[in-house]
Amino acid sequence: MAPIIRMVGLTKRFGGFTAVDRLDLEVEEGEILGLLGPNGAGKTTTILMLATVLKPTEGTVYIGPYDVTKEADKARRLVGVAFQEPKLLWVDSPWSVLNWHAKVCGLPSGERRRRIRWVLEELGIWDVRFKSAHSLSGGTRKRVEVAKILVQRPKIAIFDEPTAQVDVVGKHKIWGMIRELRDEGSTIILATNELHEADVLSQRIAIMHRGKLLVCDEPRRLKDSIPGGDVVEVSFEGGVPEMVTEELRRIPTVVEVSAARQNQVKIYLNRAEEALPRIAELLLRLGLQAKSMRVSEPSLDDVFAHYTGLTIEEAQRR
Amino acid sequence: MRALLAVVERDFRYFLRYRWWIAGMVSMNLADLFIMALVYARMTNPDVVVDYFVFFAPGLTVTAAFAAAFMIGREVNMELRREVTHYMLSLPIERWKLAAGRVISGGIRGVAYVAPLLATTLAITNAYTGRLPTPPELLTVLAVLSSLCLGTSGLSIALALSTKSFEKYVTARSVVYYALFFCSTVFYPLSLVERVFPPLAIPARLNPVSCGADLSRALLLGWAEPTPFMLVDVLLYALVFGLLAASSYARTTRK
């Protein structure tokens, strides 16, 4: 299947500062792509170029068959963006914001009202639909911003930090609605610096740092790409015999084995799920009784740290 | 076309939200007319202006139309500062339609604002001259005021999109206000400008605000013959600044 979004050497400079640096990335139709990176990574600038709000300095993006540098009006018809900062004027109410947005997007009156009602009820903001924006909480304003796109249901839906300031229940609701939108055939781009959000929603994650694309792959494969990223902790009834560590090191996916305590070993390995049967088999063969086994996999923060040498918090601070 | 109408409707809806403020502004305009102009009427030399009160009434209508149409710029500048412009530019609507919608809504705001003042002016000029404009004359006055409002709306949008700084915008707005009103025939006739400030006579003659005011006076009071130049000048003003606003919207995407 041809990609619905194709970024080719996409670059944006503001004076001497390069916000997005030669981005080459393709997004398949119907997938959820997470754009992960700290603040200042270039996610929002990339989104603004996809939405034809900013013109690329170099390179281009193809939205469907349309080159945004040449056919911006046509490209824009396929895209809807829920911005990081809610774009509301203070005199607006959620209802008027959504009604106007839907009207500009060409939704007929009956359908418009039906969709707005459904989205407002689903997001739990039906009761405040006629209140002006300045009296709404940050989380509610964010929901209204997300609601615009859920009402519009564009072919390509872009969400920039869709659940920032939203409570846990609201987060899960929004995630569910984004998945539904994808299931209906929309392609989703999710820009976030929230690792868990990227992990649970995205089929692929593109990690950006300082305007560059570092890596793009499925979350599982990104985690597996860290050598020794999985950790298996085995606790024994008694002490840990010397030969166990030697034998464990012989298992192909094991990278390192260390004795954490007198009766415990920590095994650093790749693809723990494949190695676990072999570890169990080894312990059985050696006649050792394990008291407990605990498996932990790397987080996306570990993935980010692996590719940048920084945790996402450190990168944020810089 | 539906999207363009939606843009117009939104801006006009925002305008109506300020209805009490608008009512206050109209009252102040009327106070200008009934206090200031009446006082000035007793102070001015009748050889220069026969009756300043009647002279000023059509000028005030033009001033008010200009000020009301300029309001759209304040909102566009606020949108620029709050990055609501990003949202507007991301909408599935052609840029020219977005720009045209905003310019037209600014124009409609001006016309709506000026309606009570125009009615007052008609009452005053009727009381003074005993005549009412014919329907074509009235339509011409409305067309001139509408064109002036459209041009002003375009000018204010172009100005608003030129800077993110509110201070710079307000300063530029004041400069435009003072330049256009000072070098105009809104407050004093062209003959006075030619006599007292000769270098300003040509700008005052070309100024669309002057043309709007003089054309209104000609048609409502019958004090002078309306000239095609006045109409063309105001129409050109609307066209040039309408296009400037559209190109300013297009330019914001190239930053």
C-alpha cells in the first residue's frame, strides 16, 4: 500500500535555527504513528508543515497525492489538527467552537449536530457546552480542542499532545476515541512527549530529537533494539553457584549476567520471552530451585536514552 | 462558498458579542456630533463652512465606519499572538476564501455599526436641506460606505498580520488613524486644507476617507457635485487593501 504521508528531506529553519532537519518519513494509511520527543524536538513544527501552516524551507511532504509546497489547498482538505495549545478565543463556548469548525469543514447541519452531541457527551463536556472558554479548566479546553478533530473525522488526523492536562479517565476516553477514528480508516499522527501514551496507542513510533529523526519502528522492536534491554531477575533458595552465571552467559540472547545479591542474579538480555524457557530449562538441568523470577522490559525512556544518551526529562531540560 | 460564509458569520457573531460596547461607542459618536459639532458650529467662520454641524454629520458617519471596520484587525492581531492563526490556516478552506471572508466580515461590521449614525445623518441633512436622497443616491452612499469599510478592513488585517507585538500594532494603527483623518476632509473642507496646509492638499484629495465623506456630503446635502473620481478612489482603496489582506494571509505561511 502506498504511504498516505511521505516526508522527503523535510526541513524548516527559522533564521539560523534548524527546527526540523531533513526528515524522511512515510506514514501508512490507517496507522497510528507516534511522534515522540522532548519539547523542542521539532514535532510541532513538523505538524505545522503537514497542516500547510508553515512552508518547508527545504524538502516537502506529500499528503496523499498532493505536494504541500504546490497544492497546499488540496492537501489541507485531507488533514485535521488538534493543537497542543487549545486554539480558542475566550468568548467562545465549546458548542460554538465545534459547530463553527464542523461548518467550515462542510458538514451538513443535521450530521453536524449529531456528531457534536455525541463527541461532547463521550468526552464528558456536554454540560459545559455553552460556557465561555475562559471559565473552563485547562483539561476541558484541551478536550474541546481534541473534540474538533473527532467531529471533523478527517482522513489524516493529527493530535499534538492530546491528553496534556486531561485526567486519567479522560485520557483513556480520548485514547479510545482516537483508536475508533483509526478503525474507521483515518490515519493518525500522535505527537507526544508522554512515553506511556505513545506506547499504548502507536503502531510505530518515530523518535525525534533536536529536529532530527533518530529512529522509527514498532514499539516492541524499538525496545528489542536495545542490547540487553530486558532484565530477568532470578532469586534462589540458597546462594548462587558460580557455574550458573557461566552457563547463563552461554544463552545466545544474554548480554550480561551479574550477581545482584547473594541469592539473586540479574540477567541482561534481548527478547526475554524467547530466552525464558531456556533459562528455566538450564536451572532444571542444574537442579537449582528458583524462588522467584521477575521479567522487566525496557521502557521507551530507555529507548530514547539509548539513541540520545539522555533521558527524556534531561533532554527536556536542555 | 459555504466555508467563506462561515468565516463571515463567525466574525460578525463576535462583533455582536460586544453589542453593549458598540452601543456605548455609537452614543459617544452621537455625543461628538451633538456636543462638539454644535459648539464648533458656533465657532467656525461661515465663509469657510456654512454650518459645521451639518458639514460634520456625513464626515462622522465615515469616521465611524472606518473605526468599526478597523476592529477586525485587533482580533486578527490577537489571534496571531495567541497562535489561533495556526488554527485558521490549517482549516480546509482556500486561503483566498479565508482572507476574503475576514475582509468582508470587517466590512459588514463597519456597515452595521454605521447604520444608526447614517440614519441620524439623514435626519439632520433632511432637517437642514428639506430633501431626502433619491434611492440611487442612497444606494451610492451605501456602496461608498461599504467599499470604504471593505478597504479599511483589508488595511487593518494587513497591519495586524505584519507584527505579533500588540504595542507595535497599536502604534501602527494610531499612525494610520491620524494620518488618514488629519490629511482628509472629514473635519474640514478641502479649501481650508489648501489654504492652511498646502502640502497636504493632494494627499487629502486622494485620501479615500475624504472621497467617502465628500461623496456623502454631495449626495446627502447637495452641496457639491459628486465626481466619478471619488467613487473610483474608494473602490480602488477597497480592491487594493482587500488584495493586500489576502497576500498578508498567504505570507504568514511562508515564514
